[in-house]
Amino acid sequence: MISIEILIAQNSGLDRRDLERWILNDWVRPGRQSGVFVFQEIDVARVKLIRELRQDMDIDEEALPVILSLVDQLYEMRRRYHALGDAIAETAPDDLQRKLAAHLVMRARGGLH
Amino acid sequence: MANLDDPYQTLGVARSATPDDIRRAYRKLAKQHHPDLNPGNLKSEEAFKKVSAANELLSDPDKRARFDRGEIDAGGQEQAQGPSYRNYADNAAGRRYSRGGPEATEWSAEDLEGMFGSMFGTGRPRGDGRIRGQDEHYSLTTDFLDAINGAVRRLTLPDGRTLDVKIPVGTTERQVLRLRGQGGAGQGGGPSGDALITVQVNPHTHFERSGNDIRLILPITISEAVLGGPVQVPTPQGPVKMQIPPHSDSGTELRLRGRGVAAHGGHAAGNLYAKLSVVIGTPDAALEEFLTQWKPQVPANPRKSMEERQ
């Protein structure tokens, strides 16, 4: 966990006003401790991603929330997908797991509708 | 280790490309291959690494000129990447950015009904009086290396029971481990709840983790820096030998591929990045004598960039 000062010091060229606006827009969601922002690793990584979207990919702040919303939905789906896989692995008998896998392969090949 | 592909071909630009052409080509490829926008796609990840390295080389006029003159090759441009969003967003830490906020449960009854049909409506008593036990939450503090390499730790619960908790390889700070059926007892013949254990990882004195990579400051002697030579580098899996190239300096970062967090759960093994730090120690008479006599051919001023800024 790091403070906003350290985050800015570690990211040369990061403008504090930009970062504060991203937080205000809820694009970055640091925690708070005693009234000041604290950034977890995921927040630091998210700031890095936003900067890459802005700078390397030239995406302006009008389009950014659309992309972030899709990214968030993508990862939410991936977490669910992993959780579903874990749940099947932990609860379903082996032969059911094999049947499920075979069924999915068949479907993907267009064998089942 | 070295990526010897032609950076011009990687970016799809001519050798005569202007800086603008290069920026545009990089921008296009970054949009296509950025690994945080293509999670789980190793091809994109590899492509993005190549593209970044090529851009790193060609967007720096000095490096590009040296490459064009054949003074350097395309290897060694791969930059230490910072933390990757996908590594966090893919596990429980990512819930912070769920659309419903971190407290939102990710599975609603509607979701489950949509998937399995209404027969699986969960969480509600089934009418036969069987109620699943509550999930119980605990926290467990672990050493840095146990979290990296995996370990089994015994946890004593408030009610005196003990649980052997398997900490998987590559466990991250705040990761939640679920032990099925180790929570509160069910009622009326219902199943027990789960124990949910939040892991806290103690920092390490030398290693620092960033995603699946490990960083470390590696002290070297002045002669190892100037002349190069073999040194032992601690890694989470034990010490390994590494060759320091001649003419290294404080701040030079060397990579030990695959010596970071071991491969786990679909993640490839991370790398270890050793940042060199020259340590002089107590100089002996011979060194003092040498330095008194020494007249460098090209006097160096390491503070030049600071003076220019003032």
C-alpha cells in the first residue's frame, strides 16, 4: 500500500491533477486511511493501464469510461468463469467433468445445438 | 534472451520511417495486442513484448541511430514492465473494480437460474429445513517466500480446532483461500459453510514482488562492475550464478528469466530483475593511491543532468 505522493514519485510524468480527476470519476478506486488515499497494487496497475490507454493508444478521456467499463465487465466475467471452473472441479465427479468437457468441445465444433 | 527480430519489421515500418510513422505504428499495434486488453492470450502477450521492445529502440533517436549503424542489436530493449493489471483483476483483488463495487456478490440468484434453471436457486432453504452453515472469515500472515513458493501452514481457530492451510504457489497479498466445509455447521442436515482465509504477506528484506516478477537490489564490488564476472544472486528458489557484463554500473538492471514467481494457475513463471548497486566499502591504501594518481581520459560528471535542470 502506498500514498498518492509515492505513487506520483514512482510514475514520472504522472500529473497529480489527472490522477485526482480519475479518482473523482471513479476510474481509480484507492482505499482511504485516516482520510488520505492509499493505493493497493491493483490500483497502481490500473493507473499504469489508464496511462497506457491515454498515451500509448491515444484514447481520450471521453472514450476512456467506455473502455474501462468493458474492461471491468471482461474481468468480472473472467473471475466468474474461473470460479465456475473451480466449483465444477471441486464438486463434480470426474466422469461428469469429462462429459462436460466433451460436450463443450462438440458444441464448439457445431456438433450440438 | 536477446530478441533479435528486426524492430522495423516488428512495427511494420520502413527503415526510413519518421518518428511520427513509428509512433502511429506502435499505437496501432498496442491497441491490438495490449495484454491487459487481451487477458489469457499468450500470443498477444508475446507480440506486445516484441512491439514494446521495438518501440523502445526506435522511438529513441540515439538508440535508433546506434542500431542503424550496427553498434547495438535489437536485444536487451525489453523493459522491466511495471505491475500488470490483468494479474490482479483476474483474482479476488479485482472485485474492487466490479461494477457493483467490492461488496457486490458476483453471483446473483438470477445468474444461477439463468445458467442452471430454477432448480438450482441457491442460498434459500429448500423447504426440507436443510440450511447450509455460515462461511467464516479468518486471516493468516505468511512469510514472503512461503507465499511465493507455496507452503502449508497450521491455523488455530478460536474454537480450538486446527486447520492445515495450503498456501498455493504465487499467493498474493489479500488473496482469499477457501477451505470447503470448514466454516460453521449446517442446520437440519445441511452442509457446513466454508472457511475463507485472507492471506497477508510479510515483506522480504531483499525481494520485492511486482506481479509475478521479483525485484532485488544486488550489491556488487567496484571491480565486478568494471571488469564483470560471475556472482551469486539470491532468488526465491535459492541462489543462482549470474554473469555481470563488463562496464556495468549502479542502476543497471539484469534479468534472470523464469526466476521470479514459479509458473502457477495458468500464469507463466515471472522473471527476477536484479538492479546493480556498486558498493565501495572501506577503500584500502592501494585504491586510494591509484585514485590519487588516476587522470581519466574523459572526465565524467555524473551530476550533469541535475545542473542542466537548475
